[in-house]
Amino acid sequence: MSDLAPRVRDMTTTATGAIPRADGPPAEGQPASPAEARDVASAASLAGERPVGAGPLGEGAGGGSAAPGDAAVSGQRFVGSLSPSRAADFVSCPLKYRFRVVDRLPEPPSPAATRGTMVHSVLERLFDLPPAGRTPEAAVELLPAAWADLLAREPELAAMFPDGEALEAWLASARELLAGYFALEDPRRLAPAARELYVEHVLGSGLRLRGYVDRLDEATTPDGLALRVVDYKTGRSPGPAFEGTALFQMRFYALLLWRIRGVVPRELRLYYLGDRTWLRVTPDESDLLATERRVQALWAAIDRAHRTGDWRATPSKLCGWCDHQSRCPAFGGTPPPLPVAVGSGGPLVDDADPAVCEAAG
Ligand code: SF4
């Protein structure tokens, strides 16, 4: 394991005092000082995350089988559906959102995204082991099985690697990310309440919010139940221009948990394994109400684009990671015609399975 020191950026927005940990004392290697935090690498990367939008994106717009307001989940009707990843897509480029959600264009697997999925799988499985067994060595031993499971589901992933040497280099980079995780916290001290937790809530407006929380920690404190939301990123920590997007995703999850559990999560943590840095924020109700307003405003913009067909290309440096340059006007391409059913207006549903679309966060 490298001796690269972990770093933390405390994005705390409210003074709530000490944040209780679900696992007792702080893990080794935890924060660094705010001064250290300023040294965080600024390279934003969405490339090291799990795959986004590959394959079918579920019912709704493309299928055109449902009328507005004609969809229901868990007995609740909804007019549309949004995950943090797709929300981030629309914010960064409405046309990219269209390609993923409306056209449902497939995106080829990438080594970085697949590695992200594999590392997430290992970190989830790690907590199946007895606490004392959650060591860096044990995590590395879980990698082959996680890779084999991915290959069993998607045999075409093997084609990403021209030879054994390329595959081994890729696996080595995954081992390095796992080492990065252990530099940030000690899982032997943790007893997560949930991993890969699906959360969903339909707002009063009928907009369904949903997503998967990588890990939820719970603790009973004198002040009541304390929740901590943890998300792993296998890329590097974002620079200032992208920090807001990352924290929006966490607040999105916090809003969901608040609405579902009636408890404002005490702490939101984003672990960036790529550069061993974590972001932390402690939200309060006003934060989450603001998040809800932002989500509603975002949905209004998506709905407007959906009705008018005006999905604007918004070039940025994120285009470098976009699979749709060949059909993007900003790169001389021509988007395919919009699916006919979209014009008739069905509820826009972000993804059939948001578990596989964590990337943009
Ligand atoms: S290439 Fe850039 S501008 Fe075009 S759709 Fe992708 S992200 Fe948007």
C-alpha cells in the first residue's frame, strides 16, 4: 500500500458539534487538517466511476406506453423519475441527458467504469466478512470473484483487454484503489446498517426521486438516531468547479432519507479512492429544503426540454468522457430523430436500475 496520506475537505455547512460515528472512535488516517485539505488535487474525474446509462433505461419516455401521470411505483403515481446521476447529466449537458434517458443509446463499457463497479462490489462484500477479517489483503482476495461475476454477466467486458498484461495492469490499478480505501478508514471498526441501499420517494409534485446509497451507517445517540451516508468514488476528488455536483448528489440522498426516515442525516461523506481524499458535509433541514427546491426546478427544466424537444448541447471538458461526440452538433454530428412516442409525452424515467448509474455524482 502506498503511504500517500489521506486528505479531507470538510464542507460542513452547519455547526452541529461533534458528529457521532457509528463505529466508535475515528478511523486511523482520518482527517487531515483543513490546511492539508487545500492541497487536494484539482483534477475532476467522472471517468473512474461505474457505468452510466448503458443498456435500456427502463419504462417511460422511449417506450411511450404510459401517459403522463400514468405510472406508479409502490402504489404511488409519479409524473417522472430522477436519480442524482441523471440530474447531474442534465446540469452538465441536456443533450447528453437526452441521449441517455430519451434515446437510451447504448454506451460501450470502459475499463475505468468497469473497475469502479468491481471495486464497489468488493467494498460491499468486504462487510460480509467478520470485522477482524476486513483487511487490505482480504479485499484484494475478493477482487477475482468480483471480476468473474462481472464477466459472467457481461462476457463482452473481456474484450476491453487485448492481452493478459493489460488485464493485469488494470487489476493492479483496482488493487491500488482498494489500498486507497484502507487509507481512508478502517472497516474493522464499522458495522454498516445497509450497503447498496435502494432509496426512493415520490415528492408531493409527483416527481419520483431514487438512487442507491453505497453505505448507510447508523448510531443511537443521546440526541436520537444518527445517520451517516457514505459514497465511494473511484476517481479523483473534484476541483472547485465540480464540488457542487458531488455534494448535490449527497444532499439528494440525504433528502431522500429524510423524507423516508424522518431523520436528517448527521453526516454525508464522499470517499475518493483515486487520490485518497474525502469530502464531508453536515446538512440541516434548510439545506435539504433548498435541495428539494433545486431538484424541482431541475425537473421543470427537464420537462420543458422534453415537451419542446430542445435538448441543448453544452460543451465542456466533460465532453472528453462523453460517448456521443459522433452524434453531437458541437462536434459536427447530427442527433438521431427523437423517438416519436416522446412527443406524445410519457413520464420520463431516468433508469430501469439506478444501481448501475452512479457515475456522474
Ligand atoms: S459531446 Fe459534450 S456537448 Fe455533446 S452531448 Fe456529449 S457532453 Fe454534450
